Amino acid sequence: MMNKEFFEVNKELIEALQSGETILYPTDTIWGLGCDATNEEACQKVLEIKNRPIKKSFIVLMDSIQMLEKYVPEFHAICYDLIDLSTAPLTIIYPNAKYLAPAVMANDGSVGIRIPKDKTCLELIRKLKKPIVSTSANFSGEKSPKNYSDINIKIKKSVENILIQRKDEQMSQPSQIIKIGLDGSVQVLRK
């Protein structure tokens, strides 16, 4: 497959995502593989690219608390504080998500969501006007890529679009993941 490379988030890239195409892009943590998180067919493509079991859900990036409230209508108030006060990338698993592709959510309807501070990610989400999938750009079970050169060539060839901004930048590490129950209970899943 011949993919398109983009140096910036532009109209052509957004139209490609709106039509169900996949993207390889830098996030606030590591290089991500993604698509429109509301498009089931696009999410299935991401599963195929990663060779990932269907039962595993994805992390989704959203641009604001307002977007979060649209897709997760009920969650404990402590989540507002966690989002506002977190100094490192934090993914929170929320219960009972709505309007997202089934492949994005766990069997119980929960979903991991992060509101990044990264300008590129926020621009991508805002221009798409929808949340995006953010899974590590690797085959399932392999080490997460910290820079573009670490990404397996087969992954690079499998996506339709690559946002090559920050191609030479060393990324950090995956986000911390916590699960917050409606009762405010906290479970740390990844430190």
C-alpha cells in the first residue's frame, strides 16, 4: 500500500480520516496508530494492522472535558480533578461509553480516554471534530516505539497516512492508566 505523508494537520488528512483511513502519528507519549474512534470499519483496520486480539480495547484521545462528557455521560467527579491536576499523561478508564465504535470499548462498555496536552494531537482531534484512537504503533506484544525509526516498516506500509511531524523527536513512555468506578474507587492498571 502506498501511504501519504503529511507535515501538518491539513484538510486532506482530515478528509482521509473522515473517510475511514488510518494514521500513524506522534502523540504526547509515544508514536500512535489511529483512526476516527467512532468508525467501526476504521477501528477494525487498526486491529488488523496491529495483529491485535479483538477482545482488547483501545485508548481514545479527546480534546476537552466537553467532548469527554458527550461520549461518557456519567462518571465520578474526581475525574475532573485528575484531568486538571495531572502533570504526566494520564489515561482514565471510564464506564458506559456511548457513540464510539464497538472495537474501541471493552466488553463491559468501558473505554480508556486521555485528554492530551500535545498541540498536534489536539489540532488533529479539533479539526476532525471527533475522538481518535491512540494505540501504540507496534504489533501486539512488541515494545512500544519511542521514535519514528523504531516503528516496524510493515506498520509504516500498512497505514494510509503518516503525520511525520516530530519524526526525529525521542518520545517518552506510555501513559499511566487508572480505572475510576462510578463510586470513586480507583484501580491503577499501569504506572
